[in-house]
Amino acid sequence: MRPFIRMLTPVLLLLMAVTLSGCGEQFIVLDPKGPIGESQKDLIYLSTILCAVIIVPVLILTAIIVWRYRDKKGSTAKYRPNWEHSTKLEIIWWGIPIVIIIALATVTVKYTHALEPSKPIASEKEAITIQVTSLDWKWLFKYPDENIATVNYVKIPEDVPVRFQLTSDTAMNSFWIPQLGGQLYSMSGMAMTLFLQADEQGSYFGSGANFNGKDFAQMTFTVDATTEQDYNAWVQEVKNSAPALTMEGFEKLTEPGTSDKQLFSSFPEGLFDKIVTQYVEEGSSGGHHHGAAESESDTGSATDAKDEAESDNADANQEHMNHEGH
């Protein structure tokens, strides 16, 4: 019975790994539909190959050594009680991993710099902006240029960069559209920037990739990539037929609970900034913006603060000179 269990254990572990690796989404991470997702897939493949150069030989040698040097009658393995060192073997089993680690580090640094989330995607087309707020347990999307909003649904034009600005109303979450790119955290008091793009039309799965309470598994949304004509027509349809999102309606959305797809023809002005700064104490510097997420009002505030500081310094210098003159 024991030999059977020993033989069955590796098979069960392999089946478990294959089952869990799909996570019910049929390896959609390895089926990218955008430039960011494509580059991240290349990094996954390259990292896996480099790691396999070490792992596969080690596993094979482990099996060979266990089998060859097992305790059995009539063993032909050489008995070397005084053997303790081999320069050649030391160079092999230390040199190869060091080379692989250097190569892996080089590749990781290169891709990390190239795939910085707030780095704009090179394109002849102007990026559209979508402001994302994670709620309990739903996603609110606001289109500031079109002045429309949605819940648990996103529509974007193909081949057009999308600037997602992320924040959270309460608990931290992780915004993720696997086929378009990697995930990025949404945090209260923060405005994070994530650039993504869909290279072809289709319907893509999106979700919150962070545990944040009872219905975290329901925090999923659909991303439809269409032609620019269909996208513009959809925007006009939402403006003409959907109700407006009021502050009372937003307060209702902030209540814990799940939600179906919703569309809104407008939303309160400055709602995203109010969400970002809602926990900021009066008199402080305001919420933190990451990457390219700063709005014109943020830039203007920073400029005003700088001018005020320079004015204070000038007044202090003048007062000091007057004092010395007396």
C-alpha cells in the first residue's frame, strides 16, 4: 500500500496545481488582448523558462539520486566514505543559479520600468479617462470628459489608450482586467493611475482581486471594447436615456451590498476629488495623487501653494533687512 501512495502523491499534486492555476478563468491571463497584457505575458513566459532551467534539472537529479542510492540488496553504487569536495560540481551547482538569478533580475528590472502603471501608452490617439471608485461591494466608473457614470460596467473604444484613475471609498481593493493588464490597488485618500488598452473588440472580465468582506466575490464587472463609432453612440444613448446620479444616489451606492449593471447620464461635479479627500483633515495638503492622475485643479493648488510659500519667504527676508537697518 505504501508504494502505491508514494506513486500517487506526485500525480495528485500535479493535478492540484493544474486545477488551481486556471482559477476558473481558463488561463485568461495568458490570452492578452492589449499591449500591456502582451508584455506581461512575455515576462511570465521568460521568467518561467529561466526558473525551469534550475527547477527541472534539480527535480530530475533528485529522483535519480533517490533511486540510485536507495538501500537495497546487491547495490552497485560506489561507496566513498571519505569523499567531501568537488570543485567542478561546486562551480556547476553555484554558478548556474547565479547566472540565472542575474538574468532574471535584469529582465525583471527592464520590464518593471517599461510597464510602470502610470506610464502613458504610446499612441496617435488621445487617451480617454475613466475614474474608478471601489465600493462595498461594487465598482463605480465615471467618465469625466463625457460626464456619464456606470456601475459594474465599462465600455471603451478599441486601440485607444485608457487612463484609469483609481480610488476607494472605504476598504482597499485591487482593480484587475486580466486580459488587458496587471492589477493595481485602489486606496482611500489616494488617486492611482493605470494605463490600459484593448487592441481588439471583445468582452473582457474584470474584478476586484482583493479580499474586502462578505461579498468580495461579487465585485466583478464587464469591459466591452467596441469601435469608436459604437462607443460614441453608446455615450449619447446613456446621456439621452439614463437617469442622473445625484449625491443621494451616490450615498445609496456607498451602502454595503452588491449591485447589477447601472448607467447614469451625469454625476455630481467634482465627485471623484470629494471621494479622494473625504478623510483629509481640514487644513492638510489633500489626497495623494500617483503618476499622471493630477487634475488641473490639483496642479493649480500646488502652484498657488508654491507662490504663497515664495511670498512668505520674501516677506521674511524684507522684515529681516528692515530689522538690520534699524
